[in-house]
Amino acid sequence: MLNQISGLHHVTSMAKDPNENNAFFTKAMGLRRVKKTVNFDSPDTYHLYYGDENGSPGTIITYFPFAHIARGKSGSGEVGTTAFSVPTGALDFWSNRLPGFGATDVKKIEGFGEKRLTFAGPDGDGFALVEVADDHRAPWRHDGIDPDHAVRGFHSVSMRLRDIGATSELLRFMGYEEVDRKEGITRLAVPGGNGAGIIDLEAKPLLEAARLGAGSVHHVAFAVENRAKQLEVRKALMDTGYQVTPVIDRDYFWAIYFRTPGGVLFEVATNEPGFDRDEDTAHLGEALKLPEQHSGLRAEIERYLPPIVD
Ligand code: ZN
């Protein structure tokens, strides 16, 4: 069993409109945009990162906004819910706030002894806020959101799978332990994690496969401290029979990717070097940053991409 993974690093999803996406995360949810760059594999598309002040691993939700993308269809083989941690007692504030910013299907529910507010984001994204009593991660400062209510980072992701067996086995190999099981949901957690250490697996044997589109999670990334630990994880996965990509430089972290038996795309990303490698912490996310390989395209990219209005 591996011990290098400390929880989630980031969750990457797809959206239709970059301005709607930006407004939802920075204004409604009160996150900080920590990077404005392009999809390194398709530089005519933004890649927007939102998180805490520094973009700490375990707080970062990222989006590819594709102007012509159709709405995704929810189903099996995907992350169904991305859940954020908020302080105890904060859900009333959020249930009053979110509908005014375009969130729909806002509902309070309880499960695993936790109070949670579920809602759909601008593209139908499946989100939840979960009350956590002892999450000491510092929130980003937002004028309209008291620190007693503010988002701390991820709580968990919940994957909908036809059969959870192989994914559960994989997560246990990656260092997760089963901590609870209720009403068709198996909860795994990584001991001593980074605050975003929970994965829920929902068994949905009859559910049709999801279709990727706006509002869908594209992949979920797990955090390792550095490149040496990432190579250990890569070797162990390959020795177990997984087909893992080579290490790819994403400028703010190094990434490896592999497809899991349940259909969800996993990434393992390093905590180094971080989002301040090419701009000051005080100004993270303000300027359009391009990776070296696309820096020659700056004029074309700036002409093509719609400006983001903050
Ligand atoms: Zn990623």
C-alpha cells in the first residue's frame, strides 16, 4: 500500500462560458482565481484555477470553458459530486446566498452524520457544501462572505460507479482506508490527509454511462509532495498493471494520468512548484499566463479568447 498521497490536489471540470464560470467561483463561492492560463493541450481554450490564497493542493477547482460544448449527461463512471468544506452552522448562509447567483436544486440533506447542502452550478455541475467542525484551513477573503461561512477547500468527491469493487481496491492501494458504508455509499479516507482526504463511492449498478460535457468533471487529481514521490507512485501503479502517462510538466505542478477501472480519469499531481512560480502571491490569477511552448502565440490567443471581466 502506498503512503505518498495526501488527498485531493485539484478537480478539473468543463464549462461553457468562461465569464459565467469565473463569476460563479469568485463571486458566489468566494474563491480566489489563482491562475488564468490556457489548456496546455489546446491553447485556444482557457484553463481557469480557483482556490484559497495560494492555490493550496486540496482547494483547487479548475475549468476548461469550451464555447461550443454541449451540456454533459450525468451517469456512471464519473465524479458526480464535488464537495467543499464550510464551518459548522454555515449552511443557512449558503442556502440563502447561492440561488441569487444562479445555483439551482439547492437542498439540505444529511448523511454520514454530516449536514450538507447540495446544488447544481451554472452548467449543472454537481456540488455540495459540507459542514466540518474542525477544518483549520484558512479561507480566501471575500467582501460578502464572513470567514465563519467561507469555503475552506474540498471536503471530498463522490464517484458514481456501476461497480465500486475495482476502484475501491485501487484507492486502498493508493493509501485510502474504508471508514464508513451507508445506503449504497462507501466512504474512504486517507489517514492524516491534507483536509481533502475523503472519497465517496456510490454504487449505481443500473445507471447508464455518463456523457462528458459542460458541467462534467474531466478528471480528479491526487496530491503528492514532490516529484520523487510521484515517481514512486507511478512505478507502483505500472507494476500493478495500470497504464500511466509519462510525467508531464504543467508549469504549476507535474502530472501523471491513468484511467481507472470504473471509468474515472485520475491524475497524480505534485505540490511543487505551486502557483506563485510565475507571478507574485499578491497578484495571482490576474494576468494571462502562457506556458513556454505557447508563448509565441500570445497575440493570437489574446485576440481569440474573450476577455474575462472581474
Ligand atoms: Zn489536472
